[in-house]
Amino acid sequence: MKNILAVLLITTFITGCQAGGNSGQGENTTQPLQISNKAELNQQISDQADQALQNENNLTDVQAVNDEKQLLIAAQVPHNERFQLKKIEKELTKQAEEQFSDYDVTLSLDKKIHLEVMKLKKRLAEGKVDKKKLSKEIENLIKLSKEKT
């Protein structure tokens, strides 16, 4: 009885070890191709705004999104320059309006707007936002940025 139990235990152990050893050989390792019928929303203008404002000014981070007629830019200034927010915002807005005169430019230095624009850009990259929803969300963020708290 002990011999049968020992043989059964050894057989189970050997069989269990072999199952994990060759599990990677038969699997397909190619990545599936993502196919989408949605037209990608053109964010080239917002990328240009990111680069232009980031390179020319002392900003820690710049995020921007755009639709056909509006450009929303959210920027972060260094902590020691936060006392001059009004002046910096005025200068950056003027600069952005000159560079992107075809768009209705809104610039905000508010951290909440910056965070919301980052979230919106992430959803755009994932393809979760269409043109209509993008325009609506930009409108809401612009209204939020113009509120006085």
C-alpha cells in the first residue's frame, strides 16, 4: 500500500512539473493589430503649443488640447513664480494668441484645469473621445477656468 501511494505521489509530482515547463512553446506571441474605424482627432496644433510655450518660457509643464476652433492650454509655473500668476498668464496668453491666431486661445495656470486637460489628453490617446464630446469637454473646461473662486 505504501509503495502504491509513493509511486502515485511521484507520478503526480513529475506530471505537474512537466506541464509548466513547455507552456511557453505553443503560445502565439504576436500582438494583435488594433483596428479602428474612428478618425483620429488632429491634435497637431496642441502639440505645437506645448512645444512653443515649453521651450520659450520657464514652465514646469504644458498640456494643450484643441478642436476645430478652440485651443485650451494649461500650464504649470515653478513654485517660486506663483506670486506673479496674473502677469505670467497675461504674457503667455498674448504669446499663444499671436502664434495661433486661427484659434480661440484660452490659457490657464490653474492646477485643476491642468489635471483635467491631462486626463482628457489621455482619453484622446486611447480613442475614447469623439469630436462632439471633445468640443463639449473643452467648453466645460474653459467655463471652469474662467470661474472666480
